[in-house]
Amino acid sequence: MQKNTVQKPKDQIVFLNDVVTGLSQLQKKLHSKYFYDEKGDRLFQKIMEMPEYYLTACELDIFKNKTAELVNDLAINQTPFDLIELGAGDALKSTYLLKYLTAADINFTYMPIDISGNILAVLEQNLKKEIPDLDIKLLQGDYFKMLEQAMHAPNKKKVLLFLGGNIGNMDVAEAFSFCKELRNKVNKGDLLITGFDLKKNPHTILNAYNDPHGITASFNLNLLARINRELGADFDISKFQHYQTYDPVSGACKSYLVSLTEQIIHIAGHKFSFMENELIDMEISQKYELQDIDKLASNSGFQIVGQIQDSKNWFVDSVWQA
Ligand code: AVI
């Protein structure tokens, strides 16, 4: 998922438009890409530190302890390539890969893409300290626009990273369109590593999102506070409650906000009525089986060349070739 930090006036118009469109639907909906303002970033950081939220630790296990296997599946040998990370953030996991490749004297350029210029500047500073020999080129902006820019060195092989289980924040149809679009942007032979959270004991999954500390609830409610602050709305946060579901058959883990009372909300001249117990659909975190990943890869024009799982077999980094 492309996270969205709203900074420019044009972004504010798009934000307002998305909020108004989402809340005007029969099933009211807000887009979870808007969770990540400054407070949302901090709350997500706290989520990743919770013992219940296993995803980060699992993928870290792969990048820390199975780096050789990962690099082996890429079969890049001595061919110079660009390593392009979609939504790099603090590159916590990929730093292990960067260190491994640098130590092995492999010729590559790291190109982190992120919507936040701030995050990229901090990342560059940290990486320059940790890996002084790293060749790094920052790409600030939208995934696909920046990927197009990165593709301008056409003779160089590309390896794309899409980590963190971010693909889970798309429903299955959106994930398919996203992978197809990626396939259209890259050249035959290019590689893609995507992190998928796997189906497992449903209690484990539900606990990760319905945490007893209430951090995930605050993470969802913060979007209403953000709409108040940035779009001048009048949500009373105390009149909404977080509700989490997980359907182990479809693998859809979904979060909602429940209106605790009948109420009317005003947003920039628009009015939205809520009935008592009416829901706002907030986020999907889709869980996969290995065979779903096979289907997604082949239907979008990729071939699976590696599947690396953490030691618990809860998460997989799937290596695909175009
Ligand atoms: C960013 N993304 C992969 C997280 C997830 O697991 O869906 C966002 C999140 N939502 C609630 N907890 C974490």
C-alpha cells in the first residue's frame, strides 16, 4: 500500500475528495493509506513493537537469518543491478540485505522510494554511516511514478522490494491489479521480492490487530482526528469504537469503526449522517496461503523463483521473476 502523508495543498484536495467519496458510499469507507500522519507513524511504530504484532519480527528473521538463501534465489551473480524498494521507510529489514550484498562485493545501486522526503533524508544519513560504500539514489514520490523514473536505466537489471506485508492492505483484486501494473513497468528477467503474511491460527492473527493495549484502536481513530485537524471536520472521537474481524476462510482481517450513537458529522460543507452502530470500513490486512501467492504471481505474469519463510512459517518473502 502506498502510504499517504498529506503535505501540499493539492494533496489536501485529493484527501478531502477521497474522504467525501468514501463516506458518501452505502458502506462508508476511509482509506487506510491516510493513517500515516505524524501521530499515525508513531502509533504504527508502537504497533510494530507490540509482542502480538508478529509480522515485523517474522520478516526481520528472514532478512537477518536467511539473507544468503534470499540472495541465492535472486541468482544475480556478478550482473550489476538496481535494488528498488517501494515504501522503504527506515529500511530496517532491507539494511541486512544491503550489508550482505556490499560485503559480497556485489555491484548494485540502492534506490529507496518513499512518499516522505524527510524519511528518505534520515535513511540516507543512517545508511551512509552504516554502509559507507553503499551507492544510493533517493526517489521521493509515488511508487509507480518513481519506478518509471528508475526504469530509465533500461539496460540494468532491476530487483524490486515490496516488504512489510504492505500488499495485504489491498484486497485480492487490488493486489492483482497492482502486481499486473508492476509487471508492465519492469522488463523480462527483472525480479520482485514481496512480503506476504500467511494464514495461521486465527487467534494469533486477530490478537495482532485486536491488541489488548488499544494501540490499533488508537491507530484507526487517529484518522478521524486527522480529518478534524486537516479538513476542519467535527468527529467526536469518543463516539466511535474500533472493531476488528478476521475471517480464516477468506483470509481477510478487517478493521471498522462503529458509530456509538446516531450522529451527524460536518466536513468542509458536507454532512454525513450515521445511524447508531453504523460502520466505517477502515482497513483490510489480507492473509495468504502459498497457493494464493502462486496464483497471484502467474496471473500477473511473474514466475516464482523462491519462497523464503521465517522459522515459524508465519510469513513469506516470495521471489518472483518477470
Ligand atoms: C502496514 N501494514 C502492513 C499493517 C498491516 O499489518 O496491515 C498496518 C496495520 N494495521 C493495523 N496494524 C498494522
